[in-house]
Amino acid sequence: MAPPLSRRFLLQSAILAAAVPGVSFGTGAGRASAAIVPAPSTWSVRPFELKDVTLGQGLFAGKRQLMLDHGRGYDVDRLLQVFRANAGLSTKGAVAPGGWEGLDGEANGNLRGHYTGHFLTMLAQAYASTKDTAYADKIRYMVGALTEVRAALRTDPRMLAVTGKFGTAQENVRGSYQYVDLPAAVLGGASAITLSAWVKPTHNANWARVFDFGNNNTRYMYLAARNASGFPRFAVTTNGPGGEQGLNGTAALPLNQWSHLAVTIGGGTGTLYVNGTAVAQNTSMTLTPAALGTLANNWLGRSNFSTDPVFAGAFDEFNVWSRALTAAEITSLQSNRASASTAGRGNLASYDFFETTGGTFADASGRGLTATLRRTWGAPSHAGFLAAYPETQFIQLESMTSGDYTRVWAPYYTAHKILRGLLDAYLHVDDARALDLASGLCDWMYSRLSKLPDATLQRMWGIFSSGEFGGLVEAIVDLYTITGKAEHLALAKLFDLDKLIDACAANTDILDGLHANQHIPIFTGYARLYDATGEARYLTAAKNFWGMVVPPRMYGIGGTSTAEFWKARGVIAGTVSDTNAETCCAYNLLKLSRTLFFHEQDPKYMDYYERALFNQVLGSKQDKADAEKPLVTYFIGLKPGHVRDYTPKQGTTCCEGTGMESATKYQDSVYFTKADGSALYVNLYSATTLNWSAKGVTVTQATDFPREQGSTITFGGGSAAFELRLRVPSWATAGFRVTVNGSAVSGTPTAGTYFTVPSRTWRSGDVVRVTMPFRLRVEKALDDPSLQTLFYGPVNLVGRNSSTSYLSFGLYRNAGLSGDLLPSLTPVSGKPLHYTLDGTEFAPFYEGSEDPTHAYVKRSEPKVYFGGTDSGVANPAKSDGTTLLDEIWAGAPFANKGALVARVQSTVNSWVSAGLLSRAGGQQVVTTAANATYAA
């Protein structure tokens, strides 16, 4: 089992907790003492809260508004349906969203509940960003409902009273796994019998039992609402399915309507009645309850076959007589309660289901056989348990050796989504009930996992999909910084996957063949464990892991993975398909990049952040309103002619969940502050306003970036002294310029660094202007330099063309002296960042359209061109594929035409000497270059 909490560990945790604000868990919706995750001392820069940064009009605001409207309008009772059902509560008539968030979705709905957590986070971020109380109201309603769910799960099942055929009935909500347990004496060893029930099925699952009396799957007597053909079936056997004596109906029972079922056995004849009509008869039925003996399992709604579904629907009367009723008596039951019929009450058992509360049902037969409402899975192992399905998935995982998501689908992953949603509800809306639910959930996890041997934990966390736990460690550490409970920190450490941590800490790449999104968020959690424990291997592993993905397994848009998995390092062209770039991977790589930047201000992390945010993340959201769906991609295929699917896998997938979150926190990494407040980092250029309350100033960016090649930063409020650190993107290789109040700031900005405006007292009205000329460039696939993707500044440009073969283009024909390839393309009037080339329109990847696109194209430069002039000379190539033009333009930017011609001359001389180009051809190339006219 996991080691117990040592005295030393408890003391260390107590010291760490000393800096954690005290928290009191209330039951109301009021504010706890501090709704904030304290920034750890290990962070040399700190983020601002979402509420401190507002989005201005522009690209991000437009995308966000679509998601805000979706969140505002969606009926959250639909999300709560699966939670309420699991607890046996009324679902208020709501229909679960479907897809992954419902019992009929992929893998039997084994991931249900995850989407509710995403939705809570989305609402919390929406409220933090807009202060629109509609989002806070939804959160409080959901948290209240989840509090009721947990309370119901803490107790034995309670009757859910609904309107019955004659009065009150008991409903077993689908997904509640509830059934009625009858005493063993209910059949009384009768040699003749009638069983009668009013039922209202709400689902059409085959083999769900109205009743089942038996010891196992050998000796039993059952009535199923539907057999394999969808019709009622009665059977009795002492020798398993092969020995069944049965009666089959001839038509399906209608859903959501009351139907009367009765079975009589007497004198060797069995008869099945449906709504008073005999629909089947067997005159060779020799088995009766007397032949079964005393049975252990006497159930309404549950089968002795464990794989059969539990009956979903309502029961009204259930009666058992020790004789075979006549057809006339069965007819009398159609319009009367048994007590008022010619048959009278069942003399062996008679349940009216008159009760409206509690979990037991009185027997009116006079035999006192009280029935009890139960769950098939018993009860939670701890009072903190909260889920939309039974605890069984967590239990089964502990004995699994390989993944099978039809049995167990990432229960701790789902627990993470719920925990994160609750934490965000607390942090942004100050609902103390959410913190209480979150703390209890972690208390429950600790109670389960702390009992397990370390070898079991290592095996569990290494299992594909079933053992996936997402960003749970990060969320637990965040909770620990709020609660200060040593058990919460100990819980976070129980998710150590040592094989992965140790390999990455040693910078040994073992990612080939791993499930990508199962592992990315783990490292954000490990970085946070470093913050909480000081154990360096966590942070070292996270940094090295990042470098194994970016850039060796990264596509141009910032995404990673093929069909959810990683392939060998450096294989990009060889993995292009319809199933590239799972959207969750980009979401989680952004979180990891951000977290690593807090520790080490390496500009590469924010360069990646810009790439993935402005391309994959923005482009994964369709530019369209929809009340039902968030319209976010799962995969983004990069093969030629791919059309993005914004309604994947019947909906409510992980990527739609993270997509909702991304669209409500676009501004979370625009600004950071140095831990001591002495510097402000501007990481991204985006129309935003920072309210830096600690300094008493506001910082506003006015820009239409990336449709504008720069940004204007204006200071407001009071005055404050600090450095201004402006990120110089790695693509901004020339022309990056900064002025303060119109005067140029001295220094030479270098691409891929931060340019510092020295500390000064900033006053209201001060203006900083940042300009950064874009140029068109290409990025080559690591394993095939001829396969390239186009970028204009930070923007990935994709060809819109229905061809399913790679398009071939040349780009040097009119390249500018700066090395800019854009002059070879033609701008599209009235459409910013749209261009045409050889009849194909290129557009920003971030546009969420349904056009067939080409993210990668084949580069073909068969002839040597300069300034649009054909030299008439074929473009020679070296054995590695490098062409003459590649080598010439690798020297860009050129200060003037003369510098370019000199480069051409020297390169030609080298190639002629190497025998790669004829002397005459070389002279013609130089002459063409000298005579051509170039764009700047």
C-alpha cells in the first residue's frame, strides 16, 4: 500500500500550509475567506487573474462571444441529468446531452460527468471575464444541485415518487442502478402462482427485468420487459438458459406508458398477459416456484445476469398470488387496484408503492414482507464521493492490467474535470459549497488510493485510456494551496508515474507510441508538485518533456498527435492524416508552456503559446452560433483537402470541453508581472486592458493584431515605476521597433527575446507604440523539406482547394529583398490576410470555416526567378534537396539590391565550382538578378 503520512511529511506540509490562507467550508453560497490560488515562491513571474484583463474588440472577442452566447443559453439541467440519475434523484424531465455525456454514447457513457466539469469552468471564466451575473447564477444553481447529489449518495436510496397508474408509483431513473429487494419468502414455495405488475418503461434496453427471482444464472424465474426481439419474455429454469421454459410476447411495450403484465402458472400451463390479453401460453410448463426452492435474490428491476441492464421506469402495483388467476380476474386488474378487483390483493405479496418518502415499501398481503430500495453497487466508500456513475469504475481500475474503455474509461480523468470545475466555481464566484465539494472529492480519492500498493498505482497510471487522469495533479495541488490539508498534497503525489518522470528527468525520449493527451497535462501537475514540494525531478522532467514535443512532434499550427498518439521524434510529413492535432493536446500544451514560463522566462514558451493560440486554438472554434453545440473540433486533419468537423463524435467530447474553456480565457497570458512587481511582461499582442490594481495603473493595447502589424499601448490611472518587457516574436527578424511617446527606445530588438523598456515612472497618457513588420515565410516538415506550411507573421495560411492531393507551389519568383515571399502572392481585396497564388486562395487558419484546406503544400521551384523574371535556367539541387535559390535566399534580409546580387554571384561561383551549375547558366542567373526589380 502507499506509505502512510510520516510525521516528517506532516510537519513539512504544515510549514508549507502556513502561508496558505485559512478556509472555512460553509454550506451556503457565500464567500470563503479567500478565493485565490496563492502564487508559489518558485514562480519568478506571476499571472494576473482573468478578471483583471478584459478583451477589447477584435479577433478574440468575436470568437469568445459565440461561446458566451452558447454558455448563457444552454440548459444546465441537461448536464446535471446524469448526476441526478446516479443519485436516484428526479432529473426534472431533462434529457442528457448525449455523445460522451449520456448512457447511450461511446463506451456506454463511461465518461459521463466530465463535460459538466468543463462547463462549470467555462461559466466561471465567463463570469470572471465579463462580470455578467447570468453565468454566476448558473454556477450557483449547478453547485447547489451537485451538493444535493452528494447528499443523496451519502444515504441509502430514497423513493422517487411519481404519478402512477392509480396513485403513487416508484420510479427507477435510468442511470440510478436502483432496484427493489424483496424478502426471500416472497414466492412462498408455491406450486401455482400469479405475478402481476404495472410498469412504465422509459428506455428500450433488452433484457431489463421487471422481476427476477434466483440464486445465480442457473436457477431463476424472470420476466423481462424486452427480450432480444424487443418483446416481453417470461422464463423459469433450474438449469440455466438452455433449460428455460418460456413465454414470449408478440409486441413491444410502449415507452412512457403504463402497461400491465401478468404471468400465471398452474396445472402445467403458463400464460403471459399484456394489458389483460393472453399473448403467449405454454402447456408444457412443469417448473414452478416450488421447484426453485429458497432463492437468495428476489428483485424487481434487476437481473441475476450481471451484464443485463437495470430496469428504467416506474413500478406501480406488484402482487403475487399462490394460485393461477383466471382470465376474468386478470381483466379485472386492468381497471382496478388489486384490492378493488375480483382477484383481491396478492396473498403472497402486495406492494402498492403508496409511500412518498423513505426507502422501504410496505407489504399489504398480511405477511409483512417489507421491500427495500437498493443500489446494485451498494454505497460510496467515502462521504466525499461525487460522480455521475457508480464507484465501480474506480474499483475495477484497481485490478485492470490493460485498457478497455467499454468497461472503465478514465474515471480519474472525469474526476479531474469535476474537481477543476468546482475549484473554478469557488475561485471565480466565491461559492463555498463548491470548495466543500472539491475538498470532499479529494478526501474520497485519498481514502481509496492511499490504501493501494505503489505497484498497483504505477500499473494503473500506465494503462492506456482507462488509467488516464488528465490534469488532476495540478488541480489537487491548487486545492492543497487553499485547504492546507496534508492529505491533499499526499494525494497529488500518489499520481506519480515514476517510469515517465524518471525517463523525462533524464531527458530520455520514450514518447513514441504513447497516448498524447493522456500525458501532456500530467507534466503541468508535476511542475506544480515541484512548487509544493521542491523536488527538482518534477520540474526537470516537465521541461525536458516539453522539448520532446515542441518542435520534434509539433505541426505548424502548434498541434501534436496522430489519431491521439505520438509517433517517432521528428516524423511530421510521415504522420499527416485526417486525425492530426487533437484539440485537447494544444489546450494542455498551452497550460504547460505557461506554467514553465512562470519558472523560467525562456521566450520559446511564449513563442509556442502565440503559435498554438493564434492558429490551432482559434481555428478549432467554428465561426458560427449554435445553441446546442460549442462547435469545436476534435481532430484537425492536415492532409490535403481536409474539412474540419466541428460536431465530432456525437458531441460532448473532451475537445469540445477544453474548447469551451479556451474560448473564455483567451486573455489569460497576455500580461505577466515579475514576482516583485518590478517588470511587466507583454507576451501577446491583443486588444486588451489590464487593471494592475497593485500598481494603480491600467495598461491598454489598441490593436487589430494580427490584422495589424503592431500594437499601441496606453497607460492610464495613476503612476508607477517598472520595466516594460515586450516579446519580440521569433518570426520578427527585421523592423521590430518601439517608441515611447513618439521617441524611439534605444537598443536592438532581437527575434525570439524580450525587448526591455528600462524602468521608468509610467503616467496616465503615456503611449508605447510597437511595430513589427510581417513577412511570408515557410516552415519545412522535419522529415521532408519539400513539404512546407506558410506563415505570415504569426498567422498560418492554408490553401482552400478541394483537391485531395498535395498542391505544388513556387514562392521565390517575386521574393522581396527582406526575404519576404509575400510579393509572389496577390492580396484579395476586402479580405485581410487572404491571398491567391496560382488560382488557390490562401486564408488564415484561425478562420473557423468548413472549406477544404491545405495546411501543407509541396514546394516546387523548377526555374530560377528574380523579381518575377524567369532566367531560363533550371533551379539545380544538391543531394539533400537544397536548391540554388534556397541557398541564395538563406542570406536574406538584404540591405539593398547590390547585397542580393553579391550573394547571387558568390553562391553561383560555389555551385559552378562544385559542378552543380554550368558557367553559362550561372552567368545568366547573375544577369537576371542584376536586371530585376525587387520589393523591399
